[in-house]
Amino acid sequence: MNDLILTSFEEMVSTYKETLKNIYPARGSTGFTEANQVHIYTNSLVNTLGDTDAVSWLEFPWESKKQHIDSLVYSPKHQAIFYIEAKRIYSAKKKVEMINDIKRLYHSNRVFLQEHGITQYNSEYIIALSDVWLEKKWQKAIPAWWCTADRIPEQVKLWEQQTGKSLMPTDITIHDELITMDWDQSRPFAYWLGETCNNVKNYCLLMASLKIS
């Protein structure tokens, strides 16, 4: 499954590349709504799973009737469920919201899934999606916050060579802030879109996955 999740991230990146090479889908700002990342990644994951019976649903009802998660993918073939949450990191507040969204996915009561007809599964995965523009000092520390400094992909580090700027260190990572959730066992992903898309020179996609059962 780890290979499939990696492939799904690569397919999402490919979709972003093809889109951003041709258009800039924003007006007067450097930002894209997180709904697009949820939509693109959900489609990428479903395609990668190779399961004709796989289903997906955006804004899936969660434990409380007032709560929803950004997306859910269920694969009968793999007997796996994927809980997907996304948050654009354009302020420190959004980092906190991302952490809270991930914590919410650890809810131990899964009875509500049966209420929605999902009964045959033996594994569950959290997929966290995000993006960041490497512009301000605190934003340049997000790759280290998300991946940890020693796990930042070499491809992302190319941003330093091509821009003459530097990624910043961080005293605390998302793994530290989710230590009780075993987030240090998650697999972080990151990709700098500016390498091939000149109109988003400082744009970086982020993803992380963790098997929780």
C-alpha cells in the first residue's frame, strides 16, 4: 500500500504540473483553494488503487452530525479506508487547524461508518494534504516542519539552488506536536512545483500518510 500511496501523490503532482503549465487558476493572489487539492488527490488515489468498486465522497459525514472530513475513499478490493483532510498553510493559525484536523481522525468509535454502509475493511489510513508558498521566513520553514529537516526531499531543496534563497529550520515539527498520535511514523511527501512551472516559482505541495489500523 505504501507504493500505491506514493504513486497517488506522484499522480496528483502530475495533474498540477499539466494544469499550471497552461493556466494560472487564481486572480490577484498566490493561492488556490484547498478544495482543488482534495478533488485532485481523491481522483488520483482512486485511479491508483485500480479498484473498479472504489468509492469516494467529498465532505463525508464524521462522528458528530455537525462534522465532516474533506474526503473519504473506500476500496473493497484492498479493504482499506482513506480519511483525507487538507489545509492550506498561509498562516500560523492554519498549522494549528491542520493539527486539529488530524487529531479528529483518530476518533476510536467507528460505528458511524457502519451506518454509512462501510463494514468490510481491515486497514485505515490518514492522508493529510497541504501546500505552502516559500515566500516569507516562516513559510520557508514549513518543509522542515512538515517533513523534518533530514527528510526534506532533494527535489524541494533545488528551490534553494534555483532561487538563491534558503529554506529555514524550525524548532518544532508537526511530528512533535502530534507525538501522542505517533505521527513520527507517518510518511511525509513534498514537491516543489516551481521547478517546471514558472508561474508558481515558490509553490510547494505537501502530503503525509499514516496507517492507523
